[in-house]
Amino acid sequence: MQNKTVVALLAVAAWSAFPACAESTSESLTRIEAETMVLKAREKQLEVQASIVTKQNEIAARQSVTAALNQPEVVGDPVVRAIEGIGNRMYATLQLSDGSLVDVQQGDTLPGGMKIVAVHPREVLASNKGRQFRLGTYAPALTGFNPNFPGPGVVAAGNRGVAR
């Protein structure tokens, strides 16, 4: 009788183990599927965050260009006509308030005591009486409205290069 009880218990254990195994496989697949969905959602979230950062950088770049174009020019400050050079050997051509042109580099002092702090590919920094500022760029005065002529800082399609 003991053998029959042991055999019966083993049969019940084997029979109940099979559905448990099937359930654990099912649960495992469900868990893997859920983890996959979470990972895909995280991937999408990272893509959206990267897109947001890209858009924010584009907006910041446009705002800095707009700020540079709308920077008020102080009467008497020289304006940048051109910037040339390679690496650390950058030179700028400035137009002084009297209309004369002068080539400068970092460390030069202009008449009136203004000192050139730095010449970068897109800007010239100067200081005068302890105040550091960026020099404005030269923009010719428009004498009349021409809707076909782009304003200062606008590049017309096909006119990306500069003829020399």
C-alpha cells in the first residue's frame, strides 16, 4: 500500500508539474514581451528627447543670429568689415567712425584706447574702459525698398560663396 501511495503521489506531482512548467513558460514570455515594450518605449522617449534638444539648439542658434543682427551699434565704435586668417592667426578689417579702414589682430590698440581682445572667425571682441563687448558688423544702409534684394545677414539661394 505504501508503494501505491508513493506512486500516486509521484504521479500527482508529475501531473501538476507539467502545467506549472507551461505556466512558467507563458509567464516568462509575457514578462519578456512586457520588458521589450518598456525598452521600446524608452527608446522612443530618448528619440523624442534628442529631437527636443535638436530643436532647442536650432532655436538658440537662430536667436543668437537674430541678436547679433539686431545688436545696437554704438556711434563711434568701429565695425567689422572682414575677418580672415587661419587658426590663431586671425585678422580683422575694421571701419572706424571716420570711415577709414584698419587691419587688427588680438592685442592691438585702436586710436582712442580701444583694445582688441580676440579675433574669432565670426566675431571680434574689444574692450574699452574695462567694458568688454563684441564689435558690430558692417551693413550698408539701404536707400530704398527692393523686395527682391535680401536684407543684411540673409543668404540668397545660389549665392553662398564670396567672389574674390
